Amino acid sequence: MTVRPLAVAVAGALALATAMGIGRFAFTPLLPMMLSDGVVDLAGASWLATANYFGYFVGAMLCTVQPRLWAHFSGLPAIAPTTWLRAGLVATCALTLGMALDAPTLWPFLRFAAGVASAFVFIFTSGWCLARLGEQQSSHLGGIMYTGPGAGIALSGVLASAMVGWHWHASQGWLLMGAMACAFTAWVWRVFGQRSTAYGLPQSAGILSAAPHPLVPAVPVVLPVGVSRWHMAWLALAYGLDGLGYIITATFLPVIARQVVPGSPWLDLFWPLFGLAVVAGALLSTRVPLKVDLRLLLAACYVMQAFGVIMTVWLPTPLGFAIGSLLLGLPFTAITFFAMQEVRRLKPLNPASSMGLLTAVYGLGQIAGPPLAAWLLSRSATVAQGFNLALEIAASALVIGAVMFMGMFRAYPRPVA
């Protein structure tokens, strides 16, 4: 039975909402509750975040090499991408529920494993859904799939705000987030039970190269090997800088707001606003004209995020936090969408490994963020001053990334198909 394109896109969105919006980023709105309960301090929270981001990096690396490792050590046929995807969703549910346990020594391991699971779900959802949409001449629906993280972030943020008002404990919040992850997983389970030759099977190269997409040529452009290799290396490095650039705000936004604008009635709404901006940005990314070079769009997105990060330093008011949340969120998944489509342009016959490479380097950028913030906090006179220094460094990383994309645009002109 053929699954309709819209069902594929919605299933992808819910899968990413589960793995990214809940499995990874539910920690952010629940962190103030954990701090209030006294079960963790800011230094401990930084290491919990780092454990999750390190898990994301390890998961991305495993996705990059697992087909070869599996074939070499098992001698068995390749495992379907949807099998890995389903396993990642089930793991996300179990690991999120596990955070409700009164076992702080286990939490770093749970967050690490949740990071691994989220990378598997992200990579296999992206590859499988984009390929299925390409098969059915519906690649324009890919933007709907990337609304998932933002929807999950917004929903988890609204629920966390309500739980604060209800005086819930963090353990109850983790249980609710886990239950929501289970509901989303059950919803998409049947769609991801469908097998396809479009991704991860021997025929994948031919189908991917023939599948039209509004952002990549229908006929693959043959690039010189050296240019493609170096271009991919610069693309991965620039993409990794976004991981560092956004992660401090994405980890500590509600905590930073409580330090800078204590007592504001809007404290718990900045995170849901960020999520809604992510949804809007994902939808807008599908409206990009065909002729626009994606590297220019990526540079513009980085500059926008840099302003979003630094806005809370320049304008430490509820308005500044609201503007910053919007500017940070609008390009969030659009950056991923554009970067993954640029990978498909450079590697039209086998994009999966390069997608994994970009995700891994992105993970390294994320890993560096929380320890950097913790180090600066420990050496600053006040918590607010430490966060300001961390945000200034993060914004600088985004500006450097934007310059790198402009350099790629000039050094590697896009060939005409």
C-alpha cells in the first residue's frame, strides 16, 4: 500500500517532534523545575546537556558508518531505515520516561542514550521521508516534515509553563513528556512500517538521482571529485558552527530569562515562542525560489540567528527576549533543510553518509556549548555576566559561519545543469 505524500510528511514531522522536540529539547523548559526542586544545579545541568549532545554526535557517527559495519561484521542483509527509525522512537519514549526516576546517577547515561536515539531518528527520518516524497513528486512537502522539532518544542514549552503554574515537580513533567512521546510514536508507527526501495536499499542511488526536488536539479550535476570533497568539508565545518552558535540559548533560555528579567509574567513563554518560530521558518523554507543559491540563504540564516542570540544581551527586556527567540527560531530548521539539500546537490547518488557527517560535526559544536557556558559562569562575578559572555561567543561563531558560506559561494560557483 502506498502512503500518501502528506501522510509521509506529517509522520516525519511527528517523528522529529518526538526525537528532537521532546527527546532532546524537553530538557530546556523542564530545567527551571529541576533547579527549583534542587535535584540539579547549573553546573550539573550543563553536563547533562553535554551528555545528550555527545550522544547525538555518537549517534550521527554510527549512522554514517553503520551500513558498512553491519555488512562487515554480521554478513546479513542491510536493516531497513524504518527499522532503525522505529527503534530510535521507542528508545526516546523509554529514555524520556526514565528521567522521572529518582536516580540522578543514571541521568547522564539516559541523556546520552537519548542523544544517540535522536540522531538515528533525525537522519533516517530525513533520508527516508525526503526520498519517499521525491518518488511521489512531492518534495515541496519536505518543509512540513521539518516543522516537527518546532512543534515539539512549542508544545513541551507550553506544557512546562502550565506545570509550573500547577506547582508540579520535574519528575511529573518528565512523565508527561514521555507519555506525549509514546502517543506520537503510536501515531506514526504504521507509516514507518511501509518498506521502500528509495533509501537504504541497493536501488537507492538510481531513485534518488532521478527524484526531482524544488531545491536540487532533477538530473545530478557531476562535480570534480576534489571540488566536491573540499566543498563538503567546508560545508560540514560551517554547519558545525551553527551547533555552537545556537545551543547555549537553546539549552538555557528559560534560565537566562529568569536571571535577566526576574518576575516577568512572560518568562515561560519565550521557549514556546522559539518553537513556533521554528515551525514558521520550516514552512517558509519551502517557498524559496529555485534560482537562489542555498549557501547565500544559509549565510543569511546565520546572520539572523546571530542577531537573535545577541539580542538578549543588547536588549535585556521581555521585548528583547521575544525578538531574540523569534530571530533564533525562524532559521532553526530552515538551516537544516537547506544544508541537507545542499548535500543532496553535492552527493546526489549517496547522500546518507554526508548527511551523517554534517550531523556529527553539528553535534561537536553542540557539545562545546554547555561546558563553555559552565566554565564562564564559574569565572564570572554574576550568573548574568557569565551567560552574556557565552552568548557573545556564540553569536561570533555564527558570524564566522556566515562568512564561510559566502566564501564557498565565491570559491565553488554552482554549475548549471
